[in-house]
Amino acid sequence: MSKPKYLGVTPPVDTSQSSEEEEALANDLLSILKSEGQFESEEERKNREVVLGKIDKMVKEFVYRASLKHKLPESLASACGGKIFTFGSYRLGVHGAGADIDTLCVVPSHVTRDDFFDIMVGMLKERSEVTEITPVPKTYVPVIKMQFSGVDIDLTVAVLQQPTIPEDLELFDNNILRTMNSTCVRSLNGSRVTDEILRLVPNIATFRLALRCIKLWAKRRAIYSNPMGFFGGVAWAMVVARICQLYPNKCASTIVTRFFHVLSRWRWPTPVLLKEIESGPAHFQVWNPRLDRGDRDHRMPIITPAYPSMCATHNVSQSTKQIIEMEVKRGLIIVDKVMQHETTWRDLFEKDEFFRRYKFYLQVNVSSTDGDVQHGLHGFLESRVRQYVTRLETTGQFVLIHPYIKSYDHDFVCKSDEEAQRIRAGFLPVQQEAPALVPDEKSINVPTPAVPEADQDNMEESSDSESKDRDGKAEKDDSNSSGDTGKIYTSAFYLGLLLTERDRSPAGKRRMDLSLPTQEFIRLVKESTVWDDETMTISIRFLRQEQLPDEVFGGMSRERLHYLSSSK
Ligand code: 3AT
Ligand code: MN
Ligand code: MN
């Protein structure tokens, strides 16, 4: 049987070329992306190449040293090789200025992951170009994070089951996964997936320009974050790649337009696939909703093309799905106008209105007394917030729980215990001019989660002082009230809330009870091995829009845009 002449799981929708007009719009898109600072400078590009060259050399030297350590004779050790591969946005060719380079080192079977975190880290530390080196050996994909000549590098490692790593080694053969341990398979996966995506798009230059546009759109609209339950870089890349397959000869402007058309009509949970899911030589589990209950729960499945295929969007929740769909609808209206020359691409990239959109917000604050610890705590919380979202969703009290992809981070030097406690509870210091956040006495040190009560009606009556008194209560963990002075590092995450119209009491007031999901979430966070009750605090506050700190408006007016309303 001859192979089909197209890329993808179905024939293309349209194989015609773009019109001249569409080509012109693709050029506009390119200029706008440039003016938005989406491309690195020539100097930066060269610097990255120099850095990668140096890392590649170091990896070969590392393999050599590790081989000698494992008692290989010098002649064999010097022939063991070693090679680097890049993946992520740099490999796809869609990285912005200042993006990291995700780099994978591939080493022969006698070299171990421990060698990597011992010998390689040691070698890197000796280099004057290397700063801020942080080995993270015990995680899903172990990584060395560092700055190399000012370039952000994520360095991972995979041990291949072969005695040498030749310079022309490729990673697409599924057989290299045979007998490999799962950590190495995961480490290889990033690189195998990016390479496969590039192999599966009909025109790489078009794909790149369209993807740059979609990435910028998704970031500006705050729907770019895998941990928070939106799509991450790989997922957006796969959707754009699929559109490229369906319109193989169109230019980037048409791909972007089709992207919004196709996505807005996509019948989820039909998966987005770039090719048929392969079964492989090893025993690794691949995405299969027929066999796996968890896979069946994926709301917007986008499946990675390299064996073992996985769902890149398993974090999407009921709420984040709705938000993505809402943004796709907005994008659709704009791209159609762009095509009609009624507006420009810039409209697509307008910043989100998250903080002007909802009447009520939850503010999740985590703090610690050590900057390095806070960095890890921040990442940990970022990966957990969606579990709070899911718990809140199950209460049935909300139409939508909207997690914001970005947190607001600070460090403070506290002069008193009292100040430290306020900051830990999420109140910015008074000198930061956050009058709406200056709490009343009662709102501090509430030992159990406060139960906010809110009035869904009378949205315009938000200055009502009576309701203000009840709002903005803080749930405070006060287990360590002494020794609070000194430096405190804080991160605040936000959830926008859209309440259901149900369960209204006769007086028209409704009671919102968030204590159960909140308690459960806090317990979950505190049960983690990451958590240290001595040095960390978590507090959750319920805020009305007008109680949000100035910083979230970032110079924009505080003026309300519009509230999303469940009644429309
Ligand atoms: P940037 O341009 O760097 O923002 P990117 O797509 O390169 O976008 P990352 O550098 O965060 O994004 O990630 C690159 C790849 O590394 C994507 C994914 O295959 C892998 N990866 C990232 N984070 C994780 C993680 N926590 N666990 C497993 N794999 C990850
Ligand atoms: Mn990256
Ligand atoms: Mn990275």
C-alpha cells in the first residue's frame, strides 16, 4: 500500500495557495511581531550558538571523565562520544528574546544520572560563564538550570542503552526506548516530540510565523500555562501544526485565521492528533481513552506525536476550557476583521482584562523566609492551584473559576511581628499604597477559613460598606507567630469568580461557602513533602474587585471593564 501524500490523520481541507492579499497580511504579521519584540537580535542569536557549542564540548568531556571514573581505559573513554539536542521553543525556532534553551545531553549506558549531577555540575561550576546554577535532580524531568554567558539554560540528560554516542545519532527510532528507564524516556520525550512536530508540518517557515503569532496571542490573553490548566507551548505548537496540515499551502496569515475557525468549531473531546498513535516496542503507556478512565476525562485532548504518545493538556478543567473557548471566539472575530482590513493584528495581542472582569476574586498567598525556598514554593503552588479550582468547581456555586497565569511576587523586610503577619496574610505594606487592602483588626489571625458572604445582585452597589465589612477576611495560618521579623518572600495567585444564580435566599442575598474546598486545598498543600510549617505560610483571601491591589492593574485604569455575568 502506498503512503498517503499528505501529513496528518485526514486529507487536507484545502490545498490551494494563499492570495496575494493574504501574503501581504502575513508580512504585516511579521512586522508587528518584530515591533512587539518577539525576535532576538543577531547578537543574541550568535551568542546562543557559541553557548551551545561550548556545552556540547563540555558534554563530551563529561562523558570522557565519567568513563574513566567507571574504569574504562583511556582509549575507549575518549571514543565514547556524547551529544546535545535542543528542544522547546528554541528547537521549534519560535523563541523570543531572552527565552531559555532547553538542552538534552545524551550519554552512553555506563554513564549515570548521578555522574551528571556530580561531574557535570562540578565542571559547570568551574566555568566563569556559568552563574545561578541550580541542579534539580529529584523531579519528574531532572534538570540543571543555569545561566551560561547570560543565556538561560535547562540541561537534561538521557542515558542510552549503547556503549557509544556517535555524532550522527538521531532519536526518532522507538527502539532506543527499549529497556530504558522511565525517567530517561521522559527526558528524551521533549526532544522527540519537538522533532516529530517539525517533521509533521508541511512548511516549517509558515508554521513558525503562525505559531509565534498564536503564542503571543495566548500569552497576552493569559491562556498560556500548562500548570494552570491552559495550554503550554507544546500544546499550542501541536494545534498550529495540525492547522498547517489541513491547509498545507497557505501562508501564515491564513493559518492563523483558520486556527480560530477550526478551533471554534472543534468537537471536543475529539483529540487533536498530528498522526496516528503508535504502539511501541516497550511497555510504556500511551494515551488511550478507550482503556484508560483518566484519559477519558481529558476535556480538550491534544496528543503528542512521538511514542509514547501522551495528552499535553490533561490539566484543562471545566473552567479553563470555557476560558480558552471564550478567547478563541474573541480571536475569531478579530481575525475575520483583519482579513477584511477592518482592523490590524495588534487587536489580537491586546492584554487580557482579568482584573477588571470579575466582581469577586480569591487571592492565594504563599510566603516563606528564604528566597531560594520561595522559588520552589512558587513552582509548587503554581502546579497545585488547579486542584483548588477543581475543588471549587465541584461546589456548584460557580459558573466559572478563572485562574490567572501569573503571580505577583515580592520580598519584604518586616519591622515587626505584626507587619510580618499582615504580609503573610497577603496584605501589602501600607507604604505600597494599597488602601483597599488595609485590613480591619478582625481580619487577621482568623484561625479557620472565613466564610465570605456575597451579594450577587446589585453589582453596582459595591461601595456598600456593610458588605465590605464582611468581605476581605483573611484565612490565616498562625502556627508560627513568633520570630516573624526579617525578610519575607511572598507570591500571590488570583482566581476570578463568576457565581451561579442558584441558591438565592429569599432576601436576594446569597451565601457563598468556600470553607470546605479551601480547607481541603490548604490541607493538601500542607501534606506535601515540599511543605515546611516552620518557614512557610499559606493564606487565602476573598476580595471584591475594588479591594485588589493597585499593582495588578499595572498602570491601567482601575475602571471596570464589564463584569462577566452568568445571567446573560
Ligand atoms: P519558552 O520559550 O522557553 O517560554 P518552551 O516551549 O521552550 O517556551 P519550556 O522551556 O518551559 O517551554 O519547556 C520546554 C519543554 O520542556 C516543554 C516540555 O516538553 C518540557 N517541559 C517543560 N516543563 C516540564 C515539566 N515540568 N515536566 C516535564 N517536561 C517539561
Ligand atoms: Mn524553553
Ligand atoms: Mn525550559
